[in-house]
Amino acid sequence: MEDAGGGAPVPPVYRARARGILSRTGGFIRDAGFTHSLTPARNCTYGCTYCYVPTMRIYGGLRPEDWRRWGKFTTFKENAAELLAKELRPEQIVYCSPLVDPYQPVERRERSMPGILRALIARPPAAFVVQTRGPLILRDVALLLRLAEKTRLRVSFSITTNRDDVRRRYEPRCEPIDERLRAVRALEAAGIRTFCTLAPILPCDPAALADLALAASAGDVIGDPLHSRAVKRYGATTRAEAERVSAAGGFERWHEPEFQAGVAAAIRRRVETAGRRFATGVEGFRLLTL
Ligand code: SF4
């Protein structure tokens, strides 16, 4: 591994030609109203301990080396923009991405998203949603603004806790919460409709987390708790690594549905008192398509 500066190692980055770039949605994302998803790379170098993607295995379009070595490398689809030019249609509602963060740090050098955004500007779908936690998105504000003139553009920015000590335990390779909130404020100030998405809700002070979201963005607030295999017997679920982190920190309750409901209720009270909407799960993600 080379050094990215500041002592941070850069994970290996590979490139491959994909056969297609837009996938018809199923399950949660389809139920929320998205017709297609766009995934610019396979495997995500943020490598969050709770990430549900590697638990989907081949159903998430992964190869065994991806789920065995989740977060250790990534493979960009080098012909993404070229494929998009052929596959985009005006009626599509596109979610980018359920399987990777499009602004994972190695995107700084790879520069896959500018080409993708230019392809979208040339053939805009009905709506395009960027799901990210990467402040690197600010690099592309000018392109995002051009796209917003042609489609319903929404940015869903992941803010998972108000506690940076918790963030370091569960998502040590992600940027600090303050930096992410600054990115949300900068997107909003630029005129890009941005939602704070509290997903998954990590151990936090629920009212304080709601206040951070309300202060950073003028939009409604979306939430989703950690998924639990005990409740969700099939499909994507929280990685076992997050359960180990929770056990080490004494945070086991944050995986329990009853406790999670109490946390969500506390966030909802705060958000609704401020005159905004708070929704979880499918209802929450549906807010992004409107
Ligand atoms: S940023 Fe998203 S896709 Fe990437 S590892 Fe974290 S949860 Fe998974």
C-alpha cells in the first residue's frame, strides 16, 4: 500500500469494465420508490463495521473476495459514464448507491463521479439521489448544480451519531462528524437539497443528534436503526463486526428493536417540534424521491 499523506495508507484500487451500470431495484430501495440504482464501484474502502452490503454477497453483485475482504480494496467500473449514456431514460428514479459510497476517499484520485454527473446532465433521469458520507462531494458542487437544473437532485448525507468517540469505534475510516456536518451546510448553502440521514443510528444522545441534523440542513430527517439478524432473518443485515464493537463498548441495547424504537421516538419528538418530518425505513427513504 502506498501512503496517502498524513500516514494514511491508500487501499488498492482496481478497475474493470462493467456490462451494465443501472440495475433495476428490488426490496427496500424499490419500495421507497426508486426504479434503478447506480453503483460506480464494487467494495467500499470506508469499510464500516456495520455495513450490510457484504452480507448480501452475490445478491449485492459482489464476488467472494469482496465479502471476505470487505473494505480492503475497491474496483471501479471504468466504463460507467459510457454505459450511462446508453442506459439513462427520462422516467428513471436513480439511487446512487446502495452498495458503495460514491465519494469514498479513493474517488479523489479516481475521479469517476465527474464523468457520471456529466452523463446524467446530458441525459437526465426524473430524479437522482446521491447517498454519501464523504465531504469529497464538495469537489463536484458545480456539476451537481448543473444537474439540479435538469432533474430532482437530492443528497442524502449519512450522519450516524453526535459522538465522535462512537464514530471512531464503528466507522474509523470515515470523516469526523463535524466535517460531515460542515459538508451538509456547504451543500445547502450552494443550493443543493440535502437531507441528514441518521443511518444507521449508532449510540448517541438522540436529542443532540436530532439538533445537529436540524441545524445543518433545512430538510426533513431520515433515520434507520442498526439491523438485527434476530429480527430480520433474511437479506441484508448488520455485519457481525459491529456487534463485537457494541459488546466491547457496552452498547448491545442499540441492536434491540424495543430500545431502537425509544431512540427513534426521541429523535422524532425533537424533529417534529422543529416543524419538520422524521421518518425511518422505507418511509424515510421515500422522502428522497419526492
Ligand atoms: S460507506 Fe456505506 S457502503 Fe461504504 S462501507 Fe460504509 S456503510 Fe458500507
